[in-house]
Amino acid sequence: MSNGTIIQQGSFTADGNAKTLVLRADVDWVEVDNYTVSAAGGAATGVEFKWQRGMADDTGFIYTKLAADDSITKGVMTSGGFTRIDTSSDPLTAINTTGTTITGATGVAAMTSTAGLVAGDVIRLVDPVGALQFGGVDFTIDTIVANTSVDLTYAPVIANSTTFSFYKVKWDPIFYPRSRYISSISKAAQAVVKLTVTHGYTVGQVVKFNVEADYGMTEIDGMEGTITAISTTNNTITVDIDTRTFTTFAWPLTTGVPFTHAKIIPVGAGSSMVAAGGFGDSKDNTAYIGMVLAAGTTSPAGAANDVIYWRAGKALDVNNE
């Protein structure tokens, strides 16, 4: 499998989470060595892992060190392996139809399957019965109870919903900075705006508001403001727009569908950012090809504190597709 050109290699110390290798080009094979396990006594854990183009997502080969005598056995991984990603491609997974209820007061979305979800993921709701105003909106999730529920961390308070479906949004749109859906806007000398998805904005960026009459605060529609502060805890930005005399911002009811969702659209850089020589508002293409290594004692990203070495390359055989 390694009979070819190595185009990139590296190492990292595992933290117990999956690891994404950002690659400078597409590859035909990846090999991973767990240096910590290799140097330790027998522990029935994965010591070497391999992936080759054509393998299904989350699979691979595993070489396991046996606890009894440190001998090695080779096996096939049906899960917990390698997953190739290309963030310029379709960001959505297959639709998940297991949603049962959304409790509007708390933002808890109940579902019978949370497979493939981890805290910090983004999901896009589809046809939430009784809360159609959430349809098509992306939300960051947190506090996952396995096969029971997830929290829509930054959702506004709305009426309860019954059945719903959702997609997992595997990665952001490729250009930064990105438009985001608005969860709430305060009435203040400098408005505080909560976004439904972890926003990634920085102080000094200029954003434009797209807020239809359905949301009430029509005065802010079309206005531009410079971001003066951010809160990563509450996922908010503060902008230099005085909203104290504006109409209260509120999400429409399910009966108000269809309407255009309220959004923030990045449009430029404030004078302070330009003066500092920064252009964090530029439309940077952030797409990349990468390989996600699953975490665990029998997965290529290893367990916490394991030292991992990896190689990725192109095959000599031009027919290796």
C-alpha cells in the first residue's frame, strides 16, 4: 500500500478525539503508526492502521498487538477507521428521519437515533411539524443523550414541535466569513445578536442585516454594523447599532411559513480592522481535502496522550483508483 510517493507526513499527540488530517493534495493511501502502543507491552490495542482508496467511509485495516505475547494480528475495521473528506463537495449527510419532538422552551430535540452526532455538530431541520419556522435552519447541537435527544444550543424559544427530520451539516460553506441565521436581537444602545450556529466572526468585521417584517424588527433590515465584541459562551456578537427604539425581534409562528429567515451577511471590514492591516472579512476559500481518523484504542487517532505518526501518498499504479 505504501509502494508509492509519500506526499505528506506528520505526527501528533492524541487528545482522545477524532483527528482531521488536512492534506495538500488527494491521496491513494494513508498509514498510521501508534508509537506509544508500539513501545508499550502487549495491550490488545491497535498499533498500525492502513487505508486505501476505494474503501468505504470509517473503515480500514488494523494491526492489533495481542496482550499475551506482543504478536500482531491483522483485521478489517468496519467502523472506527478512516473517512476521506472534501469540503468543497455536498456538506449534507443522508437525511435522518428519527426526530420525535422539539421542546420549544428548552430547545431539546428528541430523537430515537443520535448515531454519528457529537457535541458541536450542526444539524439542519426539515419539516418540524408544529414548528415549521425552524425548517431549513441550521443549529449547533450540544448535550447529547445517546439515542434520546440533543440540545439546539442557540435556538430561540418557540412552540413545541412533533416529528421532524434533519441532515447533519458535515462542514461549513467553503467561503469565510459566512452568513448566519439570527436567533435573537436585543434592544440596546449596541445590539447583541445571537446566531443559531457557532459564528466564527471577529471584532471589526462589518455585517448587514436581512430581517423581514415577519420578525418584527423591520427597522434593522438592510442596516450595516461593525462588530465591537463577541461572546463565545453565548455565541453572540455586539454591533454598533442602537436598537432601543426598534420593534421587538421575535421569531414568526409556524402559521407564518413561508418567509425568508433572518440572517447576517458579512460585507466588509471596519476602519479599525483596516488600520491594523487585517482583512479577516475577506472571502477566503477554506475548502480542503482531508482524512478523518477516528479515536480510540482500536482506531487510528488513538487514545488520549498516544503519540501518532502518519504518512499519506500516491500510488505508483496509475490504475489504483
